[in-house]
Amino acid sequence: MISAAPLVECVPNFSEGRDQRTIDALRAAVSDIPGVQLLDVQTDAAHNRSVLTMVGDPEATGNAAFAAMRVARERIDLTKHSGEHPRMGATDVVPFVPVSGTTMDDCIALARTLGERVGKELEIPVFLYARAATRPDRVLLPEVRKGEFEGLRGRTLDPDFGPPRVHPTAGATAIGARPFLVAFNVYLDTQDIAIAKEIAKQIRTSSGGLPGVQASGFIVDGLAQVSMNLLDIDITSPAVVFNAIKARAEKRGVGIQKSEIVGLIPERGLIGAAESLLRLSNAGDHVLETKIRAFAPSGTAAAGPSLDGWIDELAGGAPTPGGGSAAALAGTLSAALVAMVARLTIGRKAYATVEARAHEILAEAEQLRTELRRLVDEDAAAYEGVTRAYKIPKSDPGRAAAIDEALLAAARPPAVVVKRGRRLLALAQTIEQIGNKNAMSDARVAGMLAKTAIDGASENVNANLAGMSEPARAKASGLG
């Protein structure tokens, strides 16, 4: 049984979706590592690709990813590989995602450690991407993978780790750190791939479409498919994307046959879709598993600290949780109140003219509530890194740099709280104007809490940056 914390998720993608023996070998490589749980294996023969989802202790998860990558290098030959999905490596991409008790910076460090090991021991060039990227042109995976295996074979490369040429059969690999990503495919009721490609172009971020969406068009199982990566479902949810595709397809006289998730999705992504499709105002309050977790015995993996327990921790003598977590909690409470007022507005005849807008506010408030609640924990985890850095002996020449790096990392969660708090303040002010007048005071309290979140998080950002030994680096971070 895996402990509740710390946990990271790893979702390696392998260029094999047809040979069951290779897929079984990849599965076994992960399952053999103690401290890691293989949650899901998705295979697609048309894409000729498999996606494994695992969670576990950070170090163990890195070891499991390496073990699977070794199997992929031994068993997958890209010179004999073909499939619908773009790829540049036998192990094409390995992202790490913080789950609990870990931060994005922890996952960045994990990506770099794995990348260095893969470059040295497997002799595969590794490009760091997403939050781990060392260059702006390597943040987006499609840019890193441009040209694919065949286009990279004859080139001299400049990888972050490993040799300057692709491995002759295993190619190259992208390793990185990112928020939860959802692979989401929508099948159109047509064989016309041009329609899928055109819709994909219209909705993807790079063409000025929806934020946080990568999209391409393929033919899969005889149907035109819009294949997507949703980079942040708290910004653009599966429901928003589905409705956007549906509207564009209907304009062309085409319907949607089905959609599918590849890998796993946080439950909030499905709850949000249910609320949108069914026009539910309270889906999140009626999910059985959520209620079970809320009453899970203390100390089990499903349980978190009670509110009273968390407040006791806040009042204790430890530096975490502290003001940054409290600011994020204020934002969480603000979002909850905005959602409440929106729900008290929806379905009331007196507010029928603003119901559509109230639904939009509700959906966004719930997304912000989820993200800010996560930031309560991320802020505390990030500041624990500062505490560790200050414990480095003063005689260590790397102490100052380590402290600066930790302070910079600790400034990032409250900087996000500031941004989300500003959006929440706007939502609170809007729902106060258009929402149920009987809940006007609740909307005002939501606005006050949003301002508290903004002010409190700003104070934490500035305090962390002020403690850095290099003011120029603090200023260049853009966080202050």
C-alpha cells in the first residue's frame, strides 16, 4: 500500500500499441518496483502507442520510469514502427506530475535526474520540456518532437542530456514536469479527415483557439478523430472542448459519434462535464466517493486533515502551514461562496435572463476552488524546501544558491494565488450584481475573501523574493 504522501504521477508514452508481449514487459517493469502503483495501461493499435499511468514515491517512480524505458530501448525499433500518432522515441515522452506532498519543483528535479541517467546509461538523447524546459523553444512538446524520428536521424542534436544523435532504434525522448494533462479524443461521424484537421486547427491554442489545448486530426478506426491534449483542465475543461467541437462539426453537417479519455483524468474534470451537460447545479455535492473520502478514518490514504486539525497545525510552532497557505484558503473560501451564490441563482424564475451567465460563473468558480485548495498544500510543501535550505551548513559554498532557489520556488504558489484571486474578485463582483439578491451579502464576503487572498499572497511573494541574496534574479523572476 502506498502512503498518502509524498506522491507523484508519471505517465510515460511508448511507441508500441500492437505487440502484447512488449506491452506486458513494460507493465512488468513498472510493477516490479516497490513503492509504485501502476494505475492504468491504455493501448491504441491505430496510433501504435501505449500510455502507462503510475503513482508513487518520487524516487521509486523515477526508478520505475527508467526500468520501463530500458525495456522500450531493448524491444521497440522505430525503424520498423508506424502509427497515426507523432513520435520521436521508443519512449516518446515521460512527464512527472505533483500529486500530494510534492511540488512542481520536485517534479522538475525528478525529470532532470531521470534525464541525466537515461542519457548516460541508455545512451538516448533527452530533451527537457514543459515546466522542466531549459529553453523557451522546448516548452511545448510538438516543438520538441518536430520532424519526428525520421527527421531527427540525420541531424546533430543539442539535447539536455545524452549523445548528440538519436539512438539508432530508440530515437530520442522528452522528459518533463507539468500539471495534470488529459488526453482526450473526439470521433466525428465522418471519414473526412479534412473536417477533423480544420476543427483541430480552430480550437488549438497555437492557432488562436482555446487556451491550453493541443489538437490534431487523424483517421482512426475508419472515423475522423480530433485528438487533443488538454494541458490544464482547470482552464479549459473537457466539456468546453467537446461543446466547441460539436458546434463546429454541426456547422458542417457532421455529428459526434463518441469521445474517449486516454489514460486517467482527475474526477473534477468529469464532474464539471456532468454539470455542463446535465445542467446540474450541485453534482460535486452528490458524488459517493467524495463523501466516503470525507469520512475516511484519520491516517488512511483517502483522508486529509480535518478543518480543526488544519487550523491547529496553522496555530502551531512550525513555519508551515503559514500565511501563504492561509491566503490560498481564503481564496478557496471565496470561490466556494461564489459557487454557492451562483447555485442559489440558477433555476430561479426571477433570474432566468442571467441563468446562462450564472452557469458560467459556477463552472469557473468550481475550477478555481479546486486549484486554490491544491495551492493550500503546495504553498506549505514549497516553503518546507526553504527550511531545508537554511539547514545547510554555512560553510557549504552552495548554501546561498540553494536558499535562493528554495525562496524562488516558495514564491511561485502564492504568485498563482494572486492571479486566481484577481479572477475570483471579478466573479464575486459580477455575481453580486446579477445574482440572487437574498445572497448579496455572501457575494460581498466572497469579494472580501478574494481581496484577502490577493493581499496575503502578494505579501508572501514579496517576503520570499526579498530574502534572496540576488535581487536581480528576484526581479527577473517576474513574480513580484
